[in-house]
Amino acid sequence: MNDPVLDVLRASHFLLRSGTGWTRHTLARDAAGEPVHYAKPEACQRCALGATGYVAARAQELDASDLYEFELDVAEVEDGTIADRYLTRAARDLYPSDAPDREYDYDDDGEPIREPVDEDHIANVNDGLGHADVLRMFEHAEVLRRADLAAGVIA
């Protein structure tokens, strides 16, 4: 079965696997270590969110210069957004204590209302924990997606 969301997760995971293509504290860096937009051709390192945005944009054959010019981000590339939902779930499962400190709105049962994509939580894993934890987060996100596909849950 070909699933574009799982493809984004796998390709992003592969992009970051070696460690030389991964970075912290910015979506992407060039060869000089300077921050650049994740879709710019000179970007050679990306964080978890930069990787999913880049892969989703490439998969949809969006022009990288257009992405940069209009400053589109991960949330505006559908398969990247869905992939980031799985990264959020993986981050919450694996690293609940690394959730960002923030005020939440609460539902009628007193449970916090959380956004489906929590870029801050993904960034906390990426920037605060490190490369091995990012890879683990991607692996778990892939497992979650495969389980949803097997159960017939299509996001």
C-alpha cells in the first residue's frame, strides 16, 4: 500500500538518519551552518519539522523558490501536516515530560485541549533531547501511522 503520509515520515527519517543532515534550533542550515528556509536548495541540514516540510513539498512537486518566496511552512503542505500530527503523537507517547510548559484551554471534563500538531513539543525533542531521540520519534510515528492504516483510520 502506498501511503503519502507514511512516505513523508520514512523519507524525512531517512534524510535525518545519518546525523549530518540533522540540525537543532532552526528549521534548516546551509553548508556554512547559517539558518536558511528548509526548502532552499542550499539547505543541507534540517530539523524534524524542516525535514517533513521539505519532503512533503518535494513529494507534491512544489517549487522550492515559491515556498521560500511566499514563506509557506509545514502546516500549509497537507501530507507534511499529517506527518507532523504523527510526530506530535510520538513525542507525547515517548517524551511526555518534555511537553512545552503552556496554558491550555480545558474541555468540560477538565482535560487540556491540545492542537493536533504541537510544533513546540516536536521542537523540544529535536532541540533539547538530540538526534537519537529524533530518530526514535520518527520510528514511533511510523508505527502509529501503520497501525492507523491497518485499523482503517485514514487522516
